[in-house]
Amino acid sequence: MITDWSRDRPTMAVIRGFLRSATSRQAIDWHDRIALKFLVMLLCCAYLTISSMAPRDSKSFGTAIRLQSRESEMGVPFIDAQAQDTRTSFDQISSRASPIVELIPQVQSYDWGKLGKDGSKVAEYSKHLPDFQYDENKPYAELWMGTHTSLPSKLMDGKLLSDHLSSDPGQLMGKQISDQYGSQLPFLFKVLAIGKALSIQAHPDRQLAIKLHMERPNVYKDDNHKPEMAIAITRFSGFCGFRPLNQISKYLEDVPEFAAVIGKETTSRFLEIITSDLSQPFVASSTSTDHASVKKHQAVLKELFGKLMNASTESVTEQVQKLIKRIESGGGRDKPFGSDEELLLRLNDQFPDDVGIFCAFVLNVVQLEPGQAAFLQADEPHAYLTGDIVECMASSDNVVRAGLTPKLRDVPTLTEMLTYSYGPSASQLMKPTLFKSCQHTKLYDPPIEEFSVLLTKLSPGEQDQHPPINGPSILIVTQGSGTISTDGQEIAPKHEGQVYFIAAGTPVQISAKESTFVSYRAFVEGAGQT
């Protein structure tokens, strides 16, 4: 009966024709069209399930039943190869029918995160997530988007994004990227909401990451480097890289407490070398072509920073307290936000008597307005201080810390790993360019292979067309309402913070509705293709 019935089954062409006809009628709104498409897809799946059984004659069908019964008695799972092939075809049809899928990102709560009641963007973007319980007094620090095993993203049905990618890496990741990275995204995409200073830190390069992971895998859990880029959502400030050496020498002269922690001998040597070369360009930036002089100045900077970070607790405590008392007696509490005095007092309020407070005299303070970006290579010192940002990095969670933190401090590793490059804060900034033929999309393209980021900002009624990218991407909506569409698929995000995976080779049109629409899209693409 099965075989006879199957000979009269409808063809897939008829079903596809019905699908096009039913979903093209103007009287049906887009919600109903999506629901109808889903219903027809279920009918297709049911049809394929039944038809996959049709070619079996009664003998082979009976044999399969006997095999299943026999293997069940033996405790061995029965595997029906034909049914398995059909399920595989379902997976392929599903993924190919949906080049854009919604993701569930993961929320991380750290002490430095901004409280919900203080306007944490992480909390704001997470309120629509399944099982998320908002607490206005809880610090919401990070929203993770990617395949990193510490906090992997999932599809709306609970399937891991990494499993989704492994179902068809060539199609979803693109051949060149899947050949290089398999089914794991090479980048980790985040939103950070910074309520108080992060630790004085740096991230290891590839060689050091492998070494640290082998020696201390419980502390350094990844064997990958971690260059990273921050794009401001709100006004942001952070320590990024070493100051020009003439600025550091000025602080040594003007701040006796700083000089006392460094020690008289190192302070004198630093001032002598820098003062003698004060008019030379290599004092302001290590990018000077006078490599011999740059190397000499990097050596004296390394000595100074090592003395600072290895200073005794007693000396640091004594000098911090003297410094804070002097600032307060001089009206420092009335100084404007972001001034040297206000910053030092704020850091001491957050981390009393910490050596990291003195890092304000050796590290650049970078200020970013919304849309501005800073890029940090591996082995560069930094610490985010305030603000909300989108951050993208190579897929790693390795952090070497040395100050402004209750966590493990690894001062010897930090002081040895740094490049000791120095220069003005402007050297840390990235200048975006327009992305290909787009009018409203900026490309932030750091000098590494693992990631780039697109920022699309549309006024009401505007739209932008992203041409196909030969690699996977993740998009997060951070403001407004609009639509994200590709051939045969249209998505209308209902909430800020909704996140989507976009398969390789997918052209994407982004449109704004009644309000300004803003999205960030992290992606990786093969060499020479961006």
C-alpha cells in the first residue's frame, strides 16, 4: 500500500508553486506570509518523510524492522541510513532557507559592570532574552556573541551556534573561512557596559598565549592571541597604551608621590635620558624611524614601569594616601569629570591604595564619542574606565592583569610581555571608511585577519544594501526599529539588542522605519575580499 500510494504523491515542484502563489498575495500581511511559509515547510518535511519510505519494497522494509528489533534486544541503537539521509536533507534545506537566524547571546556579570539602574546597555539589550531576570542593582558587564566555549551563543531553539555552523560549514562560513577555521568563528563579539575601571591588563600574542596555556591552563584557558577593537556606543574613556615619554617625565617632575614610588635612581635616569632628547621626535612616539633611539627609550620605559608595578605595598599605600590628601585639600573633589584630579580620586574610591592609580601618569587616557573607535594590538597595556562599547576581538578570553583588580595579578608576565610602544592617544584611534557601495555604513577594518566591524546608522525611511560578504557575520541591533532582509526572507527586529547570524555570501538590505536605526555587524572575510 505504501508503494502504491507513493506513486501518486505530488511533486516538490507543485508544492513550491503553491508556496510562491500563497505567499505572494497582497491581501496577506508579512506575519501571515511567514506563518504560511512555515506551515508549508512542515508539509514538505512530512512529504519527504513519507516519500523516503516509498522506494522500499516489502522485503527490505521487513528486513529493516527485523534488524531494528534484533539490535534493540542487543542494546545497540538501530540506525536507519535512509532516514538519516532524509534528516540531513532537512537540516540542509532549513539552513539554506534561512541564511539569517536569530541568536540568543549570553550575559556576563562582573563587579566592574554598570548597574541596571544606571543604564547598562548590556541590561537594556538583554531584557528580551529567554529566562533573563532583570535586577536594577546587579552589574551587567558583558553580552557575548559567538562560539567561544565560555559563553557560546545559541539559536532560538536552543541549538548551539557552533553546532549550527558544523551542520554545513562550507555554506554558512564560506569555503575559505571554513577551511581555515572549521566551524568556529575566529572572532568574539561583545557589548560592554563599564561602571568602574577594569584591571590594568594586556592580552598575549600567539606565541605567549600557547606558552601560558601550556603552563597554566587553569588561568590562561586559550592558546590564541587577543587583539581587540572598541567602538563607543555612549561616551567612553579608557587607558590605552603608553603616553609620550615627555608627558611621563613631566608627571615625574610635578607629582612627587609618583616619583617616590618609582624610586630616586630610576626617576633620575629616566629624566636625564628624556630631557637630553626632549626635542627629538622619538621621544613623542615609538613610530620614529630612528630605531636605535626608540629601542633605548623603550628600555628605560620598561625599567620605570617595572619599578612601578613591583613597588612594595607599603610604599604604594603611603604615596597614594599622600597624593589623595593633597588633591582633596586643593579642591580636587570639585574638578570636572575626566580631569587628572577627578580621575585619580575616582580610581582610589573604586580601588583604594592600589598601584594601578599611578598608571594614570604612564598610560594614555583615550576619550571616545559614539561611533569613534580604538584598536589595541596584543601585548599593549590598557584598562577601560567608563562607558558602553561594542567590542570585537580574536576568539580568546586570556587576560594578564596587574592592577585595579581583586583578581589574580601576574605582574612578572605583564611587565615582560609588553612591547613598550609609546605615543599620543590619537595613535590608538581608528578611522572608519564607507563600506563598498554603501551610503550609511562605516567599515572599521583593523590590521588583523580575524575580524572587521560594520556600523550602519539610518535615519527614518533610509536603507542600505550590504553586498555579499564571503564569510560569516553576527549583527546586533542597538537602536530603533527597521527590517533586515535578503532574498526570500525579511526580519523585523522588535527589540534593541536582538542578535542575528548571517551566513556567508548573503546580500543584506537594512531599512529604517519611523525612527533612527543602528546596527553593528562583526564579520570575517577571506584575504583580499573586504
